[in-house]
Amino acid sequence: MTKMTYREAVRAGLREALSDPRVFLMGEDVGRYGGAYACSRGLLEEFGPDRIRDTPLSESTFVGAGIGAALGGMRPIVEVMTVNFSLLALDQIVNNAATIRHMSGGQFSVPLIVRMATGGGRQVAAQHSHSFEGWYAHIPGIKVATPATVADAKGMVVAALREPDPVFLFEHAYLYPMEGELQEDAAPVDLSRAAVRRAGGDVSLITFGGCLWKTLEAADELAVGGIGAEVIDLRVLRPLDIATVLASVRKTHRAVIIDEAWRTGSFAAEVSAQIMEAAFYDLDAPVARVCSLEVPLPYPKHLEDAALPQPARIAATVRSLFHG
């Protein structure tokens, strides 16, 4: 086991991927600067400018170039600095990356990896604190993964490289300095399975990405009061491993979904709907959701904290299912 930070694990995954000569990394400041979050630091010196390519500030252009390179037999990894900037490439993502296999009748595939930082909690205000993972999970033709642990930060990069179609990795920027253990001979990550991060019998807490650690903290708090919370890390939003979620809900009979996106139209709403459709008669209480407040995320720290899901709010929501 090796101890490292989340960003170091991402870098380790990139380094392993770059051992394939078809792989190259491109994006804003990924080269000489070492990446906006230092995930590619040192890779330019190690692999050279043909493999680590700084791009102009034009997301539509370099995501489109990645799609073209993938069609040409390469295995590009495209870094979009933050999730809000990916909106500038939506035409390339929705109309090209996600559809070419279908539109070509299976003749062409787009083996592309797109990585981007997501989420709030860092005082970067309303334009740089979005959580759009649920938006992307709406799109057929791509996979959407949300690594929340050091092991997944590396393992999902490596696993995504094996996929024939586009994989989008949403790395919560709050996690980059987090430390954890990485097993060097770990098996490849299964990009179709959720993970039970904590076992419990009283309530299922379903979450992903940066909210995982807040949810685990809330589960610790609930345990003090005698409530055993099972914590499910969805890990991959598309395809959604609803079977693991339903197995947990059928055991605990209560469910709370924690999602950093806004409540209206959130991915939490999709998970809630699927639970209600498939496990309604197993529930002892309505499905509850803990999401960000419906405001552009504030800059002041105390207001930002109030707007985002926090362990205390998660715990209070769970208690309301038992005590009204």
C-alpha cells in the first residue's frame, strides 16, 4: 500500500495510461504549468510536448480535436479545467462524441477520456462551483464516472482507457489534497458498479463524488445515536448501478440521496424516482434528498457552507425519517 494524495493518484493514472504510445494528454495549462490542479506536474518533462499538449483557451476546439484524434486511432485524454468551461464544448460532446457510434451504425467509435474538476466548497464563487455530473448522465453514448477515493482517482483513468466509447471523469476539486491508501496491484476499476462504503441496517445514504466524505461523517454522527447508516458510493452515474442501490434500500427500508447539484432536476431526483418505481413497497418512509440550495453558489465562506450539503444537514434529514 502506498499513501498519496488524490491529485497524485490522478497523476499516477495518467502516467500509467501514457505508457500506451497512442495516448496523449491535452488541455489548458497541462504542460509547462503542470495542470490547474497540479495533476499533470512533471509529465511534460517525462513524456515531451508531443504527448503533453498545452491548448488555446477554446474548449470546443480542443474537445473536438480529441474526438477527431480518437476517430483516427489515438487514445486522447482531454482535460477541461473546470466543469463550467465544459459548457463551451457541449455541441462537440452532445452532437459528436456521444452520437458518432450510433450515427455511423457502429462503424466508428470515439475512445476519448475527458477529465474535469467539479464542485464547490473552495470559495471560487458562482461561475466555478457547479456540479453538472447529472446533466452529463442524461446523455446516452457516454459514461459518467465520479471518483471519490484515491484508489478510484487512479483506477478510473486506467479503466476508462479500455473503453471504446467516451468516458467523462468528474474529479471534485475539493478532494485533490485528500490523502489515502493506494494498493499498487489493485484490480481494474469496474465502471459499471457502485460500492458500499459503510454497512448499516437502518437507512441507505446514497451519494457520489465530493459528498461521499460528508456522508460518511454524517453516518458516524448517526451511529452515536443508534442509527446504522449504509453508505452507497454510486461511483458511476451512467450506467447507473441501480441494483446495488435497491438491494440496500430493501434491507434498510429508508433512503436519503445526497447530491451537490441543485435539487430541481438533480441526479438525486433520478435515483429517487428509480427507487420509488422499483422498491416503493419496501419503504417505511418517503425517499429524502439533501442537495445544494437553489442559489448561485455564494463566495463568502459561511454562505457557501450554508448552501452546500453538510454532515449536520444530512444527519438531520435522516433523523426526520425516524422521528418526523
